[in-house]
Amino acid sequence: MQEEDLDEVAACEARATAFAWSRQHFADSLAAGYACWLMRRDGELVGQAVVMNVLDEAHLLIISVALEWRRRGFARQLLAHLRSHAREVGVAQLFLEVRASNEAAIALYRTCGFEEVGRRKSYYPAPGGLREDALVLRCVP
Ligand SMILES: CC(C)(COP(=O)(O)OP(=O)(O)OC[C@H]1O[C@@H](n2cnc3c(N)ncnc32)[C@H](O)[C@@H]1OP(=O)(O)O)[C@@H](O)C(=O)NCCC(=O)NCCS
């Protein structure tokens, strides 16, 4: 992901989820030096992911696939790429947080070998002024 991709990424993300990252979130991630990835198919943006590395741990901050490209294995491919890159740079553990209600993402992560290692109570804002728990998942890349 480069600066010039940000408008396209933010538009894709806004359609992908009700709790989308803004353009600024992605810009800040690039500026911070996080690993920011795009997946394209015939030039069209399919998905995006951002990973923060801290020593030998990596944190998957976001992954999303455009609505029109879902259920074709692209998130699984993107995760495989992130894991391969994590191995190359010496990451020992890859963590992520996911909304407890996000069944699609939880199913994806489980099929990709992530295991639940914790739960953060009321971690995320939810519609109607409510809060929602986060599951903390981990895998060895
Ligand atoms: C979660 C998300 C990234 C999955 O992307 P995707 O490209 O459709 O996922 P894949 O096609 O690679 O699916 C891989 C596996 O994940 C599981 N899965 C994916 N979407 C699912 C769904 N809607 N319901 C149940 N299982 C699902 C399945 O096990 C699937 O394998 P299968 O298709 O062989 O059954 C996508 O739904 C998305 O962008 N959601 C909004 C953003 C989001 O919630 N990101 C995660 C934040 S932690």
C-alpha cells in the first residue's frame, strides 16, 4: 500500500464493514511504518491488511475483503501471505482481536489455525451506545 492508494483503500473499507477504518487510520499506519498490504486482481482492489510488528510479535490490526470479492478465498490467501512475511522477518507469534459477534472473521481465523487466548470485555464500541467484547486470537506464523 502506498500513499496514492489511500483514497481507493478508504472507499473499499467503508463499504466492507460498519466499523471501517478511515483514510487517516491507513495514512497513520503507513507513516508509522506498519506493514500495509493490498491485494489486487486485474488491477482491481480486492482487500487490504495492516500488521504492526513489535519485536518478535506481530499484531494484525485490520484485514478486509471488498464485498464483491468475498467467499472466494482471498482473505485466506492474504493471511497466508502475511504469515509467510511474518516468518521471514522472524515473528514468533501473530495476534489479533476480533469482535465476538464477527462470525465470518472468527470462522476464517479458526480455519487458518488461530486459537483463542483471551477475551477483552467491552473492548469495542457497538451500535446503540453499547460495547462488545473482543476475542484475542493467536497463531504461530
Ligand atoms: C472476514 C473477511 C475478511 C473474510 O473474507 P473472505 O475473502 O470472504 O474470506 P475467504 O473467502 O478467504 O474465507 C475463508 C474461510 O473463512 C470462513 N468464512 C469467510 N466468510 C464467512 C462467512 N460469511 N460465514 C462463515 N464463514 C466464513 C470460511 O471458513 C471460509 O472458507 P470456505 O469459503 O471454504 O467455507 C470478510 O468477510 C470481511 O472483509 N469482513 C469485513 C471486515 C472484517 O470483519 N474483518 C475482520 C476484522 S477482525
